[in-house]
Amino acid sequence: MASVTLQNVKKSFGQVDIIRSVDLLIADGEFVVFVGPSGCGKSTLLRLIAGLEDASGGDILIDDHVVNALTPKERGIGMVFQSYALYPHMTVYENIAFGLELNKESKETIEERVMNTARILQLEKLLKRKPKQLSGGQRQRVAMGRAMAREPSILLFDEPLSNLDAALRVQMRAEIKKLHARLGSTMVYVTHDQVEAMTLADKIVVLNGGRVEQVGTPFELYETPATTFVATFIGSPKMNLLTAKIVETGKHQTTLHLPHAGDLTVNVDSSELQKGDQVQLGIRPEHLNYVSRDKMTSSDKTIGTDKNSDTSNHSGLPVRNIEYLGNESFVYAGDDSMEEPYLARLSVPCRFVEGETVLLDIDPVHTHVFDSKGRALVRTQVDQPLAAQN
Ligand SMILES: Nc1ncnc2c1ncn2[C@@H]1O[C@H](COP(=O)(O)OP(=O)(O)OP(=O)(O)O)[C@@H](O)[C@H]1O
Ligand SMILES: [Mg+2]
């Protein structure tokens, strides 16, 4: 097993900088997922670790050794690609054994490694079949087996499930997770699918334009995104971002004015900002709750009414679109003045119709505030006694 360290790693193709100074620590045995939009450099970074690309700058270390000059084989790395090609004329056994034969391993070693790999991947009963006699998921497992049989200390996966249908992806996702638990090897997995990232990773690395945007556990990235990019990339459907103005700054609490909702006090440190500064308030769709007009109290903070300008008029926002998913509904609500409607994820049976006005409740505890550069303001403790805050 092995750890991987990237120190100021850069990669340019010609004049174009693709990877811009990446520092990263991947611990021994860790499952790390690189996630980010298409073209952000995920595959390039993985290929740099594998030794399939030369770095234009910086160092790549495996354990404590700089491996920049080593070939992929010398690095002890196995890699599974998105478009894997099995040898069609070879059996599953022969496909898995092929790399070991090239390495001139003994017949006994090959037999032992193939059987061990087949056992882990549950391919024992399929060893005599040819690839065309296998399902997509089984073929994918053979491709993984090929990479694993050499017993690499580090396994790299580049979107290995993207050719599979939705149901099979879910099944294979679970198998890869089990595989990691069984093997305990260091795994680096690339995907642009944030659900895959959330469900597989010990640690997620969010990449954006060749830079690391944030590194953290799935929980940390979801609960405390450092930037609007991470906030809107992690979580589906994505977080609502509402433009707001600072009414009152503070080290522990900040009051914001939101068009359509009035003033809202949130537990963030805005001491570096000024009254009147524009910020963005982030709220996930599951934290916008529908408030029935009958049950509304004066303390409810709702979108659809600006209590500062009119305390009696709870006019609501018109529903633009409803996506009914059976167990929940996505409700898009907004008037003509808004570029993007609010998106609420409602688990209750939703009987709205398009055009109807709704009131949506914001719970300040579940909000995020970002400055004009898109960086999150530090959240302060929610349960801090007021006396201790000032
Ligand atoms: N050999 C190359 N020569 C020139 N440009 C390249 C080369 N390989 C990749 N690029 C460019 O580098 C950028 C990052 O590519 P990369 O394949 O790492 O993206 P990615 O994050 O894996 O995207 P995707 O999710 O689409 O696979 C892209 O703009 C791509 O066009
Ligand atoms: Mg890629």
C-alpha cells in the first residue's frame, strides 16, 4: 500500500495551462474521488499520477519517493479506464492473466493471482467465458481484475462506470466500495457524477479549471462548501443562490436584506465586510419549506413577501414549473423580476398548479453566505449564547 503526494504539480499542453499548481495528500488506503465539470483536468491529473503524462512542474511522490521519472509500471499503479477494451478472443482468465504473462511471472504466480482476483470480484464461475458472453457489469469487473491482478498498491479509476446503464452503475458502485474495504488499497477515482463522488469517497477533491477548489469529506463539502462553485456543484438539485445586501455586519451574526423575503439574521462572521455590500445567500432546495397560509405566524421568514415593505401582504411567488418525482416534487417559484426561480424540494404530496402563488420558508440555520468573490463567510456556532457573542 502507498500514499500519494502532489506538490505544486502543473501540466501544460503547449501554451495552455491545464493543471495549475495542485497540492494534495492522498493517505495510504484512502478512497479519494476527483470530481468536477468536463474539461477541468480530472483525467489529466490521474494520468500524471499514473505516469502516463509528464508533469510540467512540481513533484509527485509515492510514499516518500519522488516518482516523476518513473514509468507507469515502475510506480506500481493499476488503472481502469472509462473505455476499457477486453481482448475479445481471450477468455476472462486469459484477459486477467495477460499483464502478468507480459511481466513474465511464473505459471503458479499467475494462477494464484488470477484466482484470487476472480474470487474478490466474484468472477470465478465466468473464467472460461469470452467477453461477448458477459454482461456490461461483468465485463467491467474483468477490466478491474486486469488492473488488480498485478497487485498494485494504488488503483486509479477514470470514470469506470460511465458506459453502464443507471441500475448497473448503482450496483457496481456498491461493489467498488466493497472492493476497497476488502483490498484496503489506495484508490483514486475520477467522476463528473457528484452522487458517485458522495457515495464512494473518504475524501472528495473538487477541481475547477485545473485548480483544487476544495478538499473534504462528503459531509464537509455538503455542509460547509468553501465557495459558490462547490456549493452549487455538490448536491442535486443544486443550491439556490439569492442575491442579498448586508444590513448589519457582525463577528457572530449578520443581518441581510433579501428581495422577496425581507431581513434575515444568520450566524456568520461578516466583520470583514461593510453595510450595503452585496453577498449571496445559499439555501439548499430541501431547506425551503412550503408554508401554508393558514399556519403562517408572524415570525416565519418566507420568500414571497418582503415584511419590511409590507407586513400584511403575503403575496407569494408564482409557481413556474413543477417536477413530480413520486416521493418528492421539485417546485420552481419566481416572478418576472427574477433571473432564476427558487427551487424547493418538497417531500409532501404537492398539489400546486403552475401559476399558483406559494410561500416558502427559509430556516436561517441552514443557510450559507458567500462574499462577492464567491467565498463562504465563516459560520459561527449556532448555539452560542448571545451574551458570549458580543
Ligand atoms: N493531450 C492533450 N493535448 C492538448 N490538450 C489536452 C490534452 N489532453 C487534455 N487536454 C485538454 O485539457 C483539458 C482537461 O482535460 P481532461 O481530459 O483532464 O478533462 P476531464 O476533467 O477529465 O474532463 P471529462 O470529464 O470530459 O473527461 C481539456 O481542455 C482538454 O481539452
Ligand atoms: Mg476525463
